[in-house]
Amino acid sequence: MRVTLVLYGEHALKHGPRRELEVEEGKSVRELLRELGISPAEHHILVNERKVTDCRLKDGDVVKVLPVVYGG
């Protein structure tokens, strides 16, 4: 199945801002991010514009990975 990965910040520079990926059926968001070396604890994850901590991906999903920003 195919999903679209949209990245921001340093990961967009490393992997590109938008990628179409072929993933196995039933793969979770956390599994995908782990394979890419991206920590879910340091990012906001949205699947089809809904914030998630984890879920099983489906064909056509759009996964956005936004870095948590600290500072003041």
C-alpha cells in the first residue's frame, strides 16, 4: 500500500519534504517512524489531519511529522 509522508524541519532537509512510500499492510505509524530514525516523542504526528500517538496505516493515508518547538 502507498502512503504520503510530509516532513518539516531537519527531517525535511534529510529525507525531503514530501515522499510517497510503499509500506506493508498493517504497519503502524510508530513502526514507520522508527525505520526512518524519527522519534515520535519529539514530534507531533498527524494522519489525515488528525493528531495521533499511533495507529495502523491504510492505503492513501497522509502522515505529517512536525517537530515540537521549544523556547521562548
